[in-house]
Amino acid sequence: MKPELRALIVDDEAPAREVLNELLEDFPHVRVVGEATSVATAVSLCADLKPNLIFLDVQMRDGEGFSVLPQIAPLPSVIFVTAYDKFAARAFEVNAVDYLLKPVSQDRLAHALERILHQPTATNSKPFREDDRIFLKSDSGMRVAYVTEISGIEAQENYTRVYLANGTTEFLRRTMNEWVKVLPKPLFLRVHRSLIVNLSCVGKVLAEDRDDSVIEMAGVPKPIPLGRKAALRLRTALRLRNQV
């Protein structure tokens, strides 16, 4: 049985809300708990109704739908529904599951709802798929990336440092054990207690002496040191991957 989704529809146009309500009737696991016609009402209803899903229009009479998100916590799953495609990139920089263009088709809506079911959390033992997007929520904000864009993850006291292949870095309050549970295997390997690597992003493993090596990875500015056992574990995994 699919988990219940308690949805709030935020749109200042009544016909758009009616169409979405009608489409959602075909999804029994989705229950519309409220409707908001403004940014202010959306924030208020989120506090009162605690939805775990928001269908959010981008442009409304009293402001942008984006302005709702910083005012609510915890942040539910967000599906943007709008007539404008120019905001798509911005939508995926926040906690957006999908971005639907009006008029919304039944197939696209079904796909968006299905994405929510495959969106693991840090405490969910079900791993991401390699083609999934992951939402990286840090103290500085949120961004989205595909799982395969994560080059490596390094333990940093109470945080983990997430290296992305494009050279950017995020610090998240998520433990290494939590990452191990959700990252897809065998693509990701925990080479030692403080380092997880994406095997497809490994450039070189260079031996410095008998006991010490360094690893070069896409998007990581400096080589990361490895001990003898960790280097052997990594080289073995890379050899097996190349044989597939």
C-alpha cells in the first residue's frame, strides 16, 4: 500500500485548483487537505494542516511561490505547477520533486507522484537509484543534484563534506552510516570510516610509498590520502568494476 500523501494546493486561480483536484481523484493515496490562494495563506495552512506535499504555483498576486518555502518547517515534498518553464532551473535548486507545466497531464502527474515514493530520506534504508535526484539541505540552504554527480563524501566532525563532480562542496548534517544506507551500491564504496567514493569519479590512485597512497577524484581540489588497506580495497573495487 502506498503511503498517504496529504496535499496542499497553492494557486490563486480557481480553475487551476479545480483541474488539479479532478486529476488527483485518480490517486487514492493522495488526499487534498486544503487550498491556498496566496503566499500568506499557504504559510498559515502549512502550519495548521502539516501537509507532506505541496502543489505550488510560481507566480501569484501577492508574491512568488518560492517565498513560501523558507517560511515552513519541516519542508514537505514540493511539486511546482506553473504555466512558465523559465523557473524550472530555480525550482530544482530548492526542495522540488518535480516541475509540471500547465495544463498538467495525467501521465506527468503520475510520474511526479511516483518520484515522491522513491525519494529516500536520511533514515530510510532504501537506497537511491543512480538516476535519482538528491536534495542536499545544509545550513546555507538547499540544492539539488543527481546522485551520480556526487564524487565523494568525507566525514568532518558533526558534518559530512559532499564533493560534487562540478567542483562545488556542501556540508550536511548527515552521518557516514546514513549515507551508506541510501547510496546505491556498487557505484559507491566506503573505502574507510571517513571516506565514501563514487567509483565512476575516481581518477587515479597513486602510491606515495609502501603504506600510503592518495586518490584523485573529479571535483575534489586536492588528492585525498589513503592508508594501505583502504587503497587496496579501492583498487580491488575499481578492478572488479572494469571487468563488468
